[in-house]
Amino acid sequence: MNTAPTAPYAALLLRISLAILFFAHAGLKFFVYTPTGTAQFFESVGVPGWMAYITITWEFLGAIALLIGFKPRLAALALIPVLLGTIFTVHGVSGFWFTNPNGGWEYPAFWIIGLISLALIGDGALHLKSSFKS
């Protein structure tokens, strides 16, 4: 385990950064594309439209969990399937570089690495402590 006194703050910074990204992406789907438009896009790439509503909700709730530090390791792992979905349904066929037309899988893959890193590093500073004892 990392015993550096700054390690919990590094995890906090990573946790907040990931939360902001998920808030931004949920917000984009909700406010810009709208849930209905997002559902239509999902259907256009072969994903059932109802999954758009679950994805928006999952991203938003995951962002809240990361931001306030509610079981952030678990929240980080729970958000990985959303990003894998983007790679397998949209970005994977566009190649590696995210600057390619339709965006490649470089960015979502790096985002997954950040989530895995948080899950491995730990909750970080200023996280909510669980009232349940193991």
C-alpha cells in the first residue's frame, strides 16, 4: 500500500475529475441530445433505446457517488461497463485515435484506466465512511 501522506489527496483529485467527466457526459445526453434523442442514437448503433435512459441515470448516479465519496471504488468499477459499451458499439470501429471521424476508442479506454486506477488506489480523502461493519 502507498504510505505517502499525499496519496489520499491524489485519489480525491482523481475521484473528483472522474465525477466531473460523468456529470458532463450525462448532462450532454440529457440537456443537449435529450433522453429521446439519445435513445434514438442508441437504436441507430444497434443498442435498445431504453438503454439510453439507464445509461444517463447510471452515469449521473455514478458521478454523485464519486463526487461525495460513497463507495467510490465500487462506483468506479460499476461505471466501466458504460465505457466498454461506447467502445464496442460506437468508437471501436473508428480506430484508436479519438480525433478520427466518429471518435476512436483512445479516450474511453483511458477513462477506463482512470476508473481502474481509482478502484486500486482507494477511496481517497474526504470520502463517506460506511456505517456498516465488515
